[in-house]
Amino acid sequence: MLRIISRTVLSKPQNYAVVTSFVNPHHHNHFSSKAKNKVKQPEGNKKSKSKPSDASAAAVQSESAMSSEEMELAKARARRLAEDDRDPSLDVGPNNCPLFTKTPTLSLLTRKDTCTYFKFSEEELNEVLPEGLPMGMLEEFKESMRNALLVRQSFLDLRDNFRRIVDPPMLSSNGPKVRKQIVLDGPRSCGKSIMLAMLVHWARDEGWLVLYVPKGWEWTHGGYFNKNPQTGLWDTPLQAENVLKYNNWFTFSEYGEPVTMHSRRPVHSRELTMVNAFRSMMHDVMMVGAFSHSTAVGKLRKDLPDVPVDARYNLPRYSIDEAAAVCHYYLRQRLVSREVFTEENWKKVYYISNGNGVEMRSLVPMMQ
């Protein structure tokens, strides 16, 4: 429905070692997170597969043809983009400003680089972020056919916050208060996961030792678990082995402790050894977390346990200036043709999406 409405509107004017407590398997039970029971149907009860109708066969054939057509269009677009790279005059953003920054590292970015795009090499990303890239970043790279991200003022503010902690001369009595613990919050698709990944990239470039957990959900789901009699917490060995979204650490896990033959007590995330060791922010170590609104864990309360009251950092959606740069970037990457790209049209995209980055990317090609 959104796409239909939008189209209508737009048509108009180091090695890591993990030490865990070993539990004697002969004295303590191990539980799996899920028990799947498969019931085999008797031969006589098997349903015969009906032969697909001519209509469904035609639909499958049409879908296959469309997929092939889309692949050919994507290949053609990739060829044109390769040719465009030889023409620097196309790298123009709003108000004829440069679209891409020439600053070589995230550490050297300044306010003059805001609303420009920073290019990443695939080899560099694989080396600096071996844990994997957030889904939002992967989708952006795939759709735009370029490994580049917008330089936002919010990233510079967060980067400089941690930089001032380790470099006291940068501290100013009139400057903003520095925070060692920060939780990135904000509306869906405002760039929290991408911001977190960029901060990790910057910190590792600076030589910092960073523990990066891109998917906190994996710490509370899957594998097997057993209760440690020494700590009273639940050990999750597979998660400990793979140590290297934050809100999952404040809700119930997938695990359950058997109480009776027919019931079990839900195990809260704070009862898991791994989560218990890393969830708290009540310490002097620098730590950044990011809430994920793509996981169905419900709305979290404002005063989270073991988190400083002033730790939340509300990350906004795109501003009008950022949206202008984003739309010009998508124009450069041939997501929309120059014949229909106007200031009026890209502003429609911005106001319809309310600055939501994912929606903007899907609406830009609908300009008419």
C-alpha cells in the first residue's frame, strides 16, 4: 500500500581466549533450547501431490522470466556505473558540492566531511570487521552497488566523545559531557547498527582492543545450556565459543528450566553467564550498545537495570541536508534517472518516508 501511495504522490508535480567453568556432565543435565518432534505419517495417509495447474505454471514461468530480466538490468547498470567511475564530473552532490570525501580514514573526518560519502574497500571491511556486517549496511551496499556510507554529524559526535576520554587535552570545560557508556536508541532504520559498526571500525583503526557483538540475539537463543552450581547462572558453551542487539539482554531468553514434567520456568537473559558478564554498564570501561527495533522483544522501559541514566543517545533519522546528499548519491548510483530527478521529487521522498533511510532507498526509484 505504501508503495502504491508513494508512486501516486511522486508522479505528481589479536587471538581471543574464553575461560569458562567446566561442569561434570555426569552430575548435571544439559538441555537443548528446542526439542523438535517429528511424526512420520503412515504411507496410507500421505497426500498425493496435485499436478500444478496451467495458471500456476504460467505464474512460475513469468516470475522466472522477470527474475532473469532483473538480473540483466542489474548487470547493465553495473557496467554503466563502471563507465561512470571514469567521469569525476558525475560525483556531484547538493549545491554542486563534492559527493565523496577524499579523507582517507574515519579518524581524520571533520565537520567539513558531513553529508558526503566515505568509501570502504571490501578487503578492509573483512579485515576490520571479521564478525560480519550489519544487515542494513549489506543492503545499502547491495542496492547502491558501492561500498560507501554517509558521513553523519552524529557519528563524528560519538567518535569525538570517546576520543576525548583517552585524550584529556581535547576536553573542554564548555564542551559536552563525555560518556563512557552509551546506548544508541532511535526509530527503526535510523542507522543505529551502521553507526555502531562505523565506531568499531574507527576504534580498531586506532589500535583499540574492541569486543564487537553485532548480534546479541545469538547470546540468548540456540545451542544447549546447563546450570553452573558454582555461580547459579546458566552456561551456554556454544555462545561462549562464538563470543566474538543489545535489547535481547534485558528480556527473557529462549531457554527454560524444567520445573515439572509438563512445565518449565523461563530463564531471563540476566541468568545467562555470558550476558551477565557483559550486560552491565556500571563500570569504568567504555561501552556502546545499540537497540534493535527489528527484533520482537517489546518496548523496553526507560530506566534499564545496570545502565546509567544518561547513557541513551537518541539517533535521529536523516535531516533534510542528509536526505539531499542521500538522494544525490542514489542518482549517482543510477537508482533513478536524471530526467525525473528534481529537488521537488527528492523532497517528496524525504517527507513521505519521514527520513527513514530504508524507505527512502525504496522510494527514490519511483520518481516520475
